Amino acid sequence: MASAVTSGGYGYMLHLRWSGNTAKQEALNVQRKRRQILREGGEFEPFKMLIGAVFALLVLTIIVSAIQSFEQFRTKISIEKFYSGLQNATNQPNGQLLVIDNVFFEVDTIFAANSIARNIGLKEGCLELDASRPAFENPSRQLVKMLSNAETSVFARCRTNESGGNPACEVSCCVSFGEQSCA
């Protein structure tokens, strides 16, 4: 048994045989569905999704980079604030306690007394470091290591050798991280 189907005004006939051969009918149905998808633009949906995913990844990368940049900027400003405060204490060795608030240090930052002393104009051995918070490791009075990222206060007290400071130094300073522990 055969049936004839005319396609909407195009003038050609398509013959199907219904005698158990349904593969041809399925192939025709698939072709119709493809044409319908093409008319609706559906075949491009996966590509549109891919483009959207790539764009979202790009935006996410930009946001993460900006956040990292702000953290680096925060750390740089804190280090400058730290050294500026120590320089002020060294320039006025009157025995008064100088507090440097809200400085941010990153994990694994190491402060060495001799290096800091050179940066602020003191002789080696004229600066002592102390740290009493769990975020710091202080194996000696010459070294402080950050164990985690932390925002803290730094305390500095500088004296001349005539006002109770180290007799071998014209100016000597004590710097403590976290809590005031300089006598």
C-alpha cells in the first residue's frame, strides 16, 4: 500500500511505502525535525551556551584578578605605613610608645631586625623585635615570621643611650607586633 504526500505548494510528491519499512519514515521525521530546528534557530543553542560560558569565565577571571590586586595594594600600603611609623619613632627617640594601627601582613612575611634597622637608619643590633600573638612566630628577638594573614597593630619605642636605651647604640628601638611588650 502506498500513499502520496504533496509538500505544501512546491509541486513534488513523496511516496512512502507502509509495508513494514518504517526506517524511511523515521528518516523523514528526522529531516522534518531538523528543518523545524533550523527555522527556529535551535541548532545554534549549544554554541550560544558555549559563548555564554566563555564570557562568564572571562568576567570571573577579571573579578578574581581585581580582588588579588586589591590585596597586594593593601599589603604594600601597610608595609609603607609600617616603615614610615618606625622611621618616625627613630627620628624622635623620646621613649614614648608609638602605635601603628591597622597594618596588614601576609602569611610567611619575615621581619629581620638587622634589615629593618638598616632601612630606618639604625646600626645593626640596635633594634629588637617581639611578637606575642598566635599569628606570629618569634624564635629570637631578631626575627618575626607571619604564620597567617593578619591585620594587627605594631608598637615601637625608641630611646637614646642616655635615656635608658642600649649603651652601644646612639638610638635603640623595640618593636612589638600584636601587643605592646616593649619596656
